[in-house]
Amino acid sequence: MSILGTAQKRLEKFPAFDGFRGIGVLVVVFSHFPDVLDSAIYSAVWKANMTSRIGFVMLDIFFAMSGFFITRLLLRERASTGKISFKNFYTRRALRIFPVYYLTILVCYFAFKFQWADTLSLLSYTFNFYHPFHLAPHPLEHTWSLSVEEQFYFFWPLVILLVPPRLIEMVTGRLVPILAIASGFALAWMIGARDNVLSGDLVYMSISTRMLSLSLGGWLAVREFQNRPLMGLPCLLLAIGALVLLVADRAARESGLIANQGVYWTVALAAYGMISVAFVATMVFDRGIFQRWLTAVLSVSILRSLGNISYALYVFHLPVLFAFGLNDGTLNGNRVTVMQTGVAFVIMMLLAIASYFLIERPLQSVKAKFSGDARTPKRAEGGPVPTSVA
């Protein structure tokens, strides 16, 4: 089915994704918090979170969500006008991302006395390539995922514009994901024998490997425009297969069958991509009882409000932990008090709320001038990845 046939359809809003952003940012913030001395409940939840590594899965879902929302807007603009306004696209992205991000870099530069090399990588959105080679604890080490996002924004509009409509599903759903997995194995083969840790970190943080879920999210947007839903049994099988693959991958690493960290992470990212596709497809296409229940839970106003401040909370949380000496590099595995973590969390929340009302929300009206389509719902676009696991 041609994409052109859906050009005039109004893009459906998905309020539940805002709620998911709220839950996701809390999970990742909690993943970066230290364990505590004086609360058995907190410690048990913290250990369960670290053992399950759910934050890694959530991060990948965010990449798939980003690919979905960005691609659906680009597809609609191309179908409606026959072109894509790069000026409008990049202006919207800059207004959404740059103010909070660069303000944080400026403050952290003076507060933590950054070196020029890491500062330049942060300013240029290349920290995902810089950090694997410089693994010392860093107050903005979590922003490697924003580098991935920005690199995706840089070239993806051109891909959507130039790929013929008859090939777009094949490119987003097969070609790019296959190349992404191949790039992971290539990095593992080229670097693993020389530096095993570097191999794993490069696979985990590179745009080439992360294009797996970003492109698959775009593929779901293509299927939405073609009215070809992916739901039900295929999504269930993807999720089950991913869990089996993750268990086998971890068992193989722990037993020594997979010694190369790059190989381990390539397999893990493939499994994460399967889960991400299953989750996003269920939220977008399914209308069954599970989707309705999940949508009802994630659409709760407090979760959606957390979703609104998730980007700022994500950007601010690690610098606050560093400022309080609550980061892993400072503590060396030591535990702290609940009061210390509570104070840090309150400060993060206050900063995120202030950022939303003083910076992000005022810029929404400016960004709307570059939407190119007055009918596009205000929150249809989605924001940058609001969570990351360093």
C-alpha cells in the first residue's frame, strides 16, 4: 500500500507514551543512585533493578519510540508536500534539545572543571565516540545517548526523503537493522582481541549499532502509514524470543562461551530491539485488553507530568549525584543514607520542574511555528531520548 494514501490523515496522539517516559526516567535515575544503609526495602528494590538491568531495555525502547515518532512526521510531510523542510526539522530539534543541554554543559564546565577534549565532544554531540576511550567517571557520561539521537536526526530526514516509497519498508525494516547488527559483530572482531572492554563499549554506544532500534521504530511508522498493523502473536513471539536470547547471551558470557564483550553486546542489542519493536507495536496498533490496560495505567496524569519533565530530569540527574558525591566513582561501592539520596532526588526534581516551566514550555510556542502543519498535534513529535544507562 502506498504511503501517499495516508497523507491527509491526522496523526494519532499516544498519551501513554508520555507516561512511559515518566516511568522510564525514574527507572534510569534510580539505576544511577547508590545503595543505602538504612532501608531494607530501598536496598531490595535497588538490587532487583540492577540485577534485572531493566534500564538497559527501557533505553532501547526509547530509541525505538524516537525512531517511530520522528519517522511518522517525516513520512507525513513527504507524502503531503513531496519534500521535507530541513530548516523546520532542525529548528524544532534545536529548540527542543539545545537550551537545556548546552546550559547544563556550561554549568558543569565550571562546576567540575572539564577538560577541553571532553568538552568539545559534548558540544559536538560526539561523546558516544569519545567516552568509550575515556572511561573515567564523568558528570555527563550519560549524555552519550543524546549524541546518538543527534546523529540520527542529522541524516535520517535525508534517508526518508531520498528512499523511494516502494523501498522504504525494506530499508527501515530489514536493510538498516541487518547493517546495524553486522556493524556490532565487525567492531567486536576488529577490536575485541586488542581491547575487550573498548569493544563492548563501542558496540553499546555507537550510532551504527543503535540504528537497529531507531530504524525499526521508523519501520513501525511506515507500517502505520500503510495501515499494516503488527500486533498479537508476532509481538508475543518477539518478546519471548528476546527473553530467551538475553538469558542465553548472559549464560554464555558467564560460562566463558562468549568472551568478547562486543559479541555479547551485539546479541543483547538484537534482543533489546525485539522487545522494543514488540512494545511500541503493541502500544500503537493493538486494541486488546493488555494494550487497553497498559494505556490506562500509563495515561495517569502524574506519570504524564513526569514524562513532560523527563528530558530535563535525565540531563540533570547525574551532575546532581556527582555534586553530592553520590556517584559510583566517588563511593567505590560504599552505601549511603536514604536521607542523602532523598535530598538529591528532590533537588533533581525541582531543577527539572524549573527547566520545564522556565525554558522548555515557553519554547513550545516558538517550535510550533516551524511545525509546517497546523493540524499536527502538539505532542505527536516526541522528545529526545529522556533516559540513558551509562
